[in-house]
Amino acid sequence: MGRKNSILTGTSRSRFREKLSAMTSCGEEKKDQLYVKNKAPAEVQITAEQLLREAKERELELLPPPPKQKITDQEELNDYKLRKRKSFEDNIRKNRTVISNWIKYAQWEESLKEIQRARSIYERALDVDHRNVTLWLKYAEIEMKSRQVNHARNIWDRAITILPRVNQFWYKYTYMEEMLGNIAGCRQVFERWMEWEPEEQAWHSYINFELRYKEVEKVKNWIKYARFEEKHGYIAHGRKVYERAVEFFGEEHVDENLFVAFARFEETQKEFERVRVIYKYALDRIPKHQAQELFKNYTMFEKKFGDRRGIEDVIVSKRRFQYEEEVKANPHNYDAWFDYLRLVESDADADTVRDVYERAIANIPPIQEKRHWRRYIYLWINYGLYEELEVKDPERTRQVYQACLELIPHKKFTFAKIWLLFAQFEIRQKNLQAARKIMGTAIGKCPKNKLLKGYIELELQLREFDRCRKLYEKYLEFTPENCTTWIKFAELETILGDIERARAIFELAIGQPRLDMPEVLWKSYIDFEIEQEEFENTRNLYKRLLQRTQHVKVWISYAKFELSVDGPDRLQKCRQIYEEANRSMRNCEEKEERLMLLESWRDFEKEFGTDSTRERVRKLLPEKVKKRRKLTAEDGSDAGWEEYYDYIFPEDAANQPNLKLLAMAKMWKKQQVITEDDETLPENGPPAAEETTKQSVEAAASPENRLTTASSRETAAETEQEKTYDDRDDDNDSSSSESEEEEKGGERKESRSSEEDKE
């Protein structure tokens, strides 16, 4: 390698010397030329034309055209596109103002079906020169070729907005719309064009267009004709033109623009009444959705030249049109009918209101279900009340009620309100016989509670008590389980002074096998006997009721009744009822009811009892224990634990061993705490406490209490006692002395305190 480098180095040195000498000689020649230069003109002068001609003559051969390139795969196509786009972009970058480059670029993209790219190129070109006509034409042409009609419309619209004086845009735009069959759109473009007042040829194009489609009788032409007459002072002729136009188009082809122009013409002539008549005539014949401009002009006219009444008429007319459209769209929209009727009732004659009512009630619900008829039936009710109260036509009111009752399918359902309103109407007309006949027909066709109650109230107001009794009998034959009817019947007999009859009704009532509210019936019967001061009957009623139910409220009510009866032994009787209730409710599963009874007994003893009776009731009160129980979800999975309160009554002997064990454990825990806190105690104190503790431990360790100890631990883990009353009252053993009770109470107090410390 080193040898080769040395050889190259030797040859390079010789060449370097040769080049150096040549450069030196050349440099000297150039140096001489710089200093010695002949500035005289050449003998032969050569022009540029001669140079070009000689170059053409000396052209020995023509260059062949470049070969055609064939693209065979996607990669070559992408490469070709990339090169061409780069070339176009370079040309645009060199000179942005040459629009031909932009157009060639866009047309090339169009040839590749890249419409979106071509569109983007045209938009970029328009940013450069938006006043170039050719650019707009080419842009619209490419959109029309690709059948993008809306894009083409958008381009033409932008073009005529930016360059409205270029007629070529207007011609192209109208021709496109006409070819597409959009005659209305083409006419609209022509109208926009005519606003710029173009040359005569544009007007001829518009006229030819209208002639092609035979639009020679347009409203606009009539209006122009009338304005021409008005402009030259021929007012009568102008009015006749408007009248002829209204007559020519008739009611089938009315146009709001014609009436607006006619009204404005009359307004300029100070003919305000004529203007008002024209507007009202037009509003009565043109649909609401086509008369927005008409309403607007009418309102403005009334605000300028009308009074308050006129403005209200305009508003009422507008709302009337609105309601008409709503009920036409949905005839069964009864709320719209109600609004419409309220409107016409406030400001219309009776015939118009009747016509609207008749149209409304003609829309019968298609389904015979009561829920579909509820709103509809109020149309009839309002119709009848309107005829009676506003028009004061009794005969027509009667016809309305009769037609309504004939329409209702009474075999499937009925409306008691209609029957009662019809009967009350006849009573107001002093036709009592017709009212009774109506109610009798109603009860015969479709007996209902509301109908029977309404008929009874009607007869009560008329003081027809014998009829009321018969109606109550019919009512109870129809619904014997309805306690309210039995009570009302008995109250009626009580008011009439027939006590035995009222008592017999109550007896019949409580003897029914099925009642909907028996507790209300029994209470009414008991209150009836108390009101009559039949206390023995009341006691018998309570005993009979307690044979059927042992509800705690019955016992409490019974006890309060005995307390309310004046007598020397009322307290003893009340206490006996509480005693009996407590014994009967020992097996009751609802512990809250048993607690309610004891609390009522405790309140009684607080007010009327002695210390011994109060203590006795206190011993019967349960302790409130917080427990936990496991919850299970619907799918059987574990849902966690739930805390709840339970009541343990001292009379329940099954719970006593566990409670005693808990009390001893509490005492032992308390002793342990005292021992830890006070190391030095008086001599007499600790031995007694130690003995108590030892006794409790030995008792707990005895064989018979081991099983109890285990169960007590489980109970202590699940429960948390808030109050503990371990005292028990044995009703059967009344010979125990008070001293023994006091000793037991002291032991229980100590056990309770130790149990609290344990917790």
C-alpha cells in the first residue's frame, strides 16, 4: 500500500509541475490582455438576427421527441404524480400571478379524478386573483362536469356576488338552473340580476325565459300595473287593477303579496276602513303558514291607525289561525280545542262558538277506553254549561246532555259527572221528576258508588229521608263491603233519632263476611255507643272485637275507655285490662306492639298509680339490645351484616341465664378495673369485692354453667346492651316479700353495673 502511494505521489508531482507552468503562462497572457486591449470596432459587424439565422442554418439534425412513458404499477404512478406536482408547484412558486399555471395544474388533477385537489387549487388561485373571470368559469365548469350541483351553485353565487357586472356569470348560472329544471331557482337568479339594472339583452333573456314557461299572469305583473297607474295619478284605475287581480286569482290561488300591496295602496289614499276590510278578507282565506307577512303588516297598520280594540282583533285573529292549524293537524288534540273554545267564547257570537263546539265534539275517541275519553267528555260538559249560563238556552242544554249520554258506551264505562250535572240542571229548572228519572236511569244502567252517593245527597238536600233509606238499601245491596256506606246510613238514622235502627245497621255491618275497612266500622260503632252512654254495650263491643283481633291499639283504647267512664273502680278496671292485655300478648311476635302496651300502662301508672304499681310496671319493661344479623341478596350471595334492635322481656325465662352470666362478667371486669386503679384500698373494701369476684368466677366455672358460658360469649359478641332490666315479676307467686325483692334488686343492680363495665 505504501509503495502504491509513493508511485502516485511521483506521477502527481510531475503533473503538478506541468499544470503549474501552464497556469503561469496563461496568467501572464491574461495579464497582458488586461493591460493591452484593442477598443476599435471590428471590421465585420454581426447582428443578433444574423446569429440566429446562422444558428438555424447550421442546425444539422432535429432532436427526436421524448419517448412515451408507460406506467405499470402503483409505485410508478405515485412517483409520476409526485414529480408532476412538484413541477407545477415550482412553476406557481416562481410566479403566482400567472393564472394559466393554476388552471393547468387544476385540469391535470381533474384528469386524475382528484376533484378535491383540483378544488383546493382553484381556491388557492382565487386567493391570488379573485377578479379573474376565466378562473371562475373554469372552476364552475369542473364542478358541473363532476355533477356537483350544489358546489357549482355555490361558485356561481360567489361569482355574481363578487363580480355582479359580469353578465357571463349570470347567463351561465341561469342556464344551469334551467337545465336542471329548477325553474323557481332560475327565476330567483333572474330577479337578483334585474336588481342591478343590466343591459337590454338581459331583460330580453328574462322575458324569453318567462315566455318559455308561460308565466305571463304573475301577481307581480298585476302589482306593477297598478303601481304604474298610481304613479301617473290614475287612482281609480289602480284600484280597479287590484280588484281585477283579486277577482282573477280567486280564493284558490290567493297570494298575500297582492293583498299587502292592495292594502298599502288604500293606506296611501287614507282609506283606513278599506284597508281593514282587505286585511280581514285575506286572513280569512289564506292559511296561517302563508300569511306571516300579512299578519305583520296588519298589526303595524292597527298600531298606527287603529284603537285598542283593533289591535286585540289582530291578536285574536292570529291566535285563531294558530288554533285552526293545530286542530287540523290533530283533530283529537282536545287541549287545543279547549284553548280555541276559550278564545272564541271571549270574543265571538253564539253561532260561531256553537260551530266550534260542534266541530270539537265530532272528534270521538277511536278507542272505547275510559282513559281516552276523559278529556273528550269535558268538551260536552263545557258545551252544556255554555248553553245554560252564557246563552241561557235550557232546551239546547238539555239536548246537549242527552246527546252526550247517548254517545257514551255505558256497557263498558260511564261518567257519573255527566249524569249528576244533567240531574242538577233539571233541578235548577224546577223539574224534580225529570231529575229523579235521570238518576234512576243512571243507577239502572250503570250503578256506581259516585252515582249512588250523588243521588243520596240530592235526596238529602230535598229532605226526602224515606227515599234516602231506600237508596242506602240499594247501595248496600250493590256493595255490602263498603264500610263508609254502612257508617253514613247509621249516621242518618242517628240524626233522625232512630237509635235502635242505627244499632241494627251497625250489627248488620259488623256481621258481613267481607269489609274493606273493618277497623273504621268498629270504631264508629263504639263511638256511637259511647255517644249514647251505653257503656255496657261498649264493653261488650270491645270484648267481641278482641275475640277477632288482639291488636294493641284495641287494648289501649279499651283501657282508656274504662278510664274515661266515671266510677269508683275505674282505675282498677283499667289496670285489669292492662294486666289481661299483657298476658294475652306474651306470645305476640311483634315486640314493638307489646312495648307500646307497656309504655301506655307505664304512663297510666305515672298519673294514677302508686309507687308499688309503678315499680311493678317498670320491672315488666324490656331491655333494648342491639344485634347483628346476616343479610342475603336475592341471588343467594352474602350481602353483609345488618344491625337492628331487639327487645328482651324479663318474663321470657329462656333469656335469663345468659343475662345473669353477662351481669357477673361485668362485675368481674369492674372489679379488675378498680384493682388496677387503686392499689391501696381500705381494709373492709377489697375482701368483699374479692369474695364477690370469686363467687362469680366459681359460678361461671361450675359444670352446669359451662354450656351457658359458651352461649353467653356468642351472645355478648353479637349484642350491645343499652339498658338492662333483669327484674322479673312472677304474677303467679304473689307471696314473695318486699325484702326479698329488694335484695334481688340490689344484686341485679350490682350485676348490671359490672356488666356495663364489661362492655
